Amino acid sequence: MKRKPVSEQVVVVFGATSGMGLLAALMLAERGARLVLAGRSRGELERVVEQARSRGAEAYAVAADAKEWEQVKSVADEALARFGRLDTWVHVASVDEWALFEDLTPDEYRQIIEVNLLGQVYGAMAALPVMLHQGEGGLIHVGSIAGKIPLPLQNPYAAAKHGLTAFVESLRMELEHYGRPVHITHILPMGINTSLFEKARTRMGVQPQPLPPAYSPEEAAKAIVYAVEHPRREIIVGGTGALYQWLYRLSPRLTQKGMHLIAFSGQKSPQEKSAQAPSNLYEHLDGFQRVEGEYRHLTRPFSLYTWLALHPPAAYALIGGLLAAAGALVFTRGGAKNS
């Protein structure tokens, strides 16, 4: 399915005030997309709108909480009212809490499921009728590699991301079976160095950190912008995430043993933080509206795996070269044995 150029699209970015959502919104603005930006803080959204407009884009803000259906629907309504159409819905908004399952409250668990899973469902539910009516569209759901492999200390987050994987794949089957002209891309980042880790609630006694190695928000934002124009079923951001997924498919038990060795200590920073510290679990938290987090020392600025995923001709050339080299090696060895 071919998509229109970014410059001809109306794009919603839900979760546009920080991290990869913020950077993706600004990158789309530079490419000429018409934007509707959503998040929980109107004030912060207006700042992003001004940045987008300074890059020449037409952009508007809608304050909305991902767990509230009517508010999510109002974002799609705003796109229709402003531009008369909605080409791509990018859903990034997410919250998290680091804790043992036994230390979580039912309300905390519910909040994370509602924002991270139901919010994504509501986004698709609001955008899909518009796209089906106009005969074309794309849904981009930003999940996590935690939706493919087990991850301790983030039980509700992992449960929501696994649920998102099932939701996306089930919905995709329905759309494909009935020939619906809407494409879904599922983006699965490894740990990304955003302010998520600084503003999340924690019951570990310390501030969480991304499981090393993390990747830069730019890598994830590039994947989002690419998917707006080039439909893909799935894009993993970060080669380590692809490796974890492959290992888990090969041997779930062995992979879990390996995670025991690295995932508990690897998600704890040296910085103390109490469970009573301010967090964004239930409402917007000021002071974190930036692209990058504070874990640059754990971050790889570039992922060759993701670059190849976003540049298929180069990937095909590399695979062809490796096959040719392997074939030449086999031929050379066979010739040597026969001589």
C-alpha cells in the first residue's frame, strides 16, 4: 500500500510533549505535514505547536488524556474540523512504574493498563472510521520490545505492551481479510533515553534507568516518520531489542535466565528516589518536556539494525553481499578439497 508524501498528510501525534513523540512531531513539521498534537498539558502542547509553526507547519493542539475515550475522540474531531481529513494517527503516549508486582496497588495497575493499552485502542477507534470513510489511512502504534519479551519490575507496563501486540496483530488481520485500505505499523523500541525514567513512579528506592544499552530518541522518531510514508508491519528500534526477541523465540527459558542476571540490577540507577516523589502516573508533570533524558552515558546514538530497517535497498545489498561471500567461500573450499 503506497502512502502520500508527508507534506500532503494530516498527522495526529498523540503524546507530543516529550521524548520521541515531541521529536517526531518536529521532524514531521519540517517535512511539511499538517499536525494535530495531543497530550495532557495544553500549555506544553502550545509550546510544541509554536515550534512546529516556526518550522513552517500548520499545527494545532488538543489537550486530551489517553485513557478518556471522549477526549481521544475529540482529537480526531479536531483534525476533521481543521483539515477535513486524517491520514495518519501516531500514538506514543505512555506511563510507567517500576516496582515488584506485590508492591503495586490495583489502581496503579489499572492506570497503566488504561493509558498504555486502552489509550492505543481508543486512538485506533477514533481514527479508523475517518480513514475508512475517506478510503485511506495509517495507524502507527508505538509499543515496546517489552511487548515481545518478559520484563521484570514493569509488570503492568509489560502486560499492556503485550496486549498492544495482540491488539495490533488482531486488528491487522481483520483489515487485511476484508480489504480495508488502512495500514498498521507497530514500532517496538528498545529502551530509549527519554525523560520517562525520571518522571515515572518507582517503588525500588531508586530512580529507574533504561536497561543498557539504551538508544537515542532520534532513532525512534526516525522510525515513526519513516512509517508515516512507508508502511511496515513492524519496526524494532535498536539492534539489542531484535537480538532479545530472536533469543526469546529460540529459547524462552534460556533468555529468562539471562534476564535474571541483568534486568533487575540493570534497571536501577544509583540515584535515590522515594515512592512519594512526584510522578506523571496520574497527571502531567512539569519540567520534563524535552526530547532526551539524563542517561546519555548508557545510550547508543545510532543503531545499524534500525538504519537498515529504514533503508531496505541497503539491507538487500548487504544480505546479497553476505550470501555472495558465503557462496564464494563454499566454492573455494570445495575446489580446494577436489584439487
